[in-house]
Amino acid sequence: MVARFLLALLLALAFRAAAETIRFPSATWPPTILQQERMPPMQTIAETASVPITGELYRPAGNGPFPAVVLLPPCGNLAREVQEAEAARYRALGYALFVVDSYGPRGIADGCTGTQAGGSVDLVMDAYGALLHLATLSSIDAERIAIVGYSRGATAVLASVLYDGPERLFDRGFRAAVAYSPACEGAVADLGVPTLIFSAGLDEMNPPRWCRTIMQRRRKLGPEPRLVVYGGANHGFQIDDVPRNFYGYRLTYDEAAARAAWAEVTALLRSAFGR
């Protein structure tokens, strides 16, 4: 345990760089005629549709342009230490990491409950807002941007890369996707980009049977996603300081599963980015 902590600390220190806080709008698309007719007087379409949010951008050393990964955290967001450790891993590969905060800028203290509108936030449009903004930066390779999500963020990832889905609304799309412990119930596994889906065998919050079901119901459209189930792992298995109890669910870090999953992620991104 001590050796693992020291290794993670050394890695984070070696690649640590100050994050750049970026404010950007959640993505929008042209409203229908009916929506325009229902707009309140003196209020523009853009003001109604777009919500400004923030993200933390971690770039590798150098001038770029760099491939980038948009990270959608779980509903509770990530602790700063975890966020920086994740950034260090991606930067070590030569990728920028953009961690989206969908809740704080909207005044939502707890995105995990419906009582403060956390469940009503359109994470998919936030993801595309991040994608479209990154594509405008000279240090980012607009053609090589992937998306990764944890828990609720992972569920949004699957919705973001549906085959013939949201990307048809925009002139940009993600190159690859990774979903850690998504709620696959009601989701669709016909996806438009190479996708990794990780599930934990002991996960009671988002049980793996839901993900197995959507894989069986695929219409075989688009690239076949890869579903990996870690039998002895639990929800949050990839986060070292995950809380042991979360709204009545048990969460547990699993080093072996986390390492195996990261190896899969690395291989997917290198294949998608070509580096």
C-alpha cells in the first residue's frame, strides 16, 4: 500500500502542471420553430439554450497540437488529488486532459441527488461543448479527441457516442470512448466509435448484468464495443481514494482491476490517436 502510494505520488509530481481553468458554453443546436415561438419575450435563443460551465485543462509539456481526452467525472466530481493523478497519467502518454465540471458552475452542490437538479443536467451537451471548445485551441489536435467517463459520467459517455446519434448535430465527433461503471440499464450498445465499457462484478449501483444485456441486444451497427467485467471488483474500482460507502452502496478500490483497465484504455487511445 505504501509503495503504491509513493509511486503514484512520484508520478503525479513528475508530470504535475498547473491546470488552466476554462469557461465554455454547453453545446447547443438550432431550436425548432415551435421552441422559438415559445421563447420568453426579450430572451435570445442562445441565452435560453446555452449554459456556461467550466473545465480544468492539463496539457503535456511542449507546444502540441496534442490529442486530448474529455473526462466526465462521477456525479460527486473528483477530489483535486485524484484529478491531478489522472492528469499525470494522460500527460505521460502525451495527451491533454480536460476535466469537465457540470455541477459547480450551475450552483449544484450535490450532483448525485435529484433534489438539487443534479439529475437534470445534460451531460451529453456539456461533453460536446467541451469537444467544440477544445477544437478551437491551437495546442489541441481537433481530429484526435476522445471521451472518458466515470459512473454517471460514463452513462453520459455512452449516450454521447451513439451510432447515428448526437454527433450528427455538430461538425465534430469523438474518436474513441471509455465508460467506467456506467448505468447500462436503458442504454444502447450500437455506438459510433471504438468504445471500452468497464463493469465490476460486485457493483450493486450499476450491476454488470445491465451491460451484458445491452451487448446482447446490439443491432451490430458501428464498431463493436468491448465490455470488460472485473468479477471481484466493485463500483469505483479505478479510484484510489474512493469512499467506502456512497449513498448506501459499497465502493472499493481494486489495484489489479485498475491496472488492467488502464492498460486497456492506453491501448484503445493509442490505436485511436495513432500515437
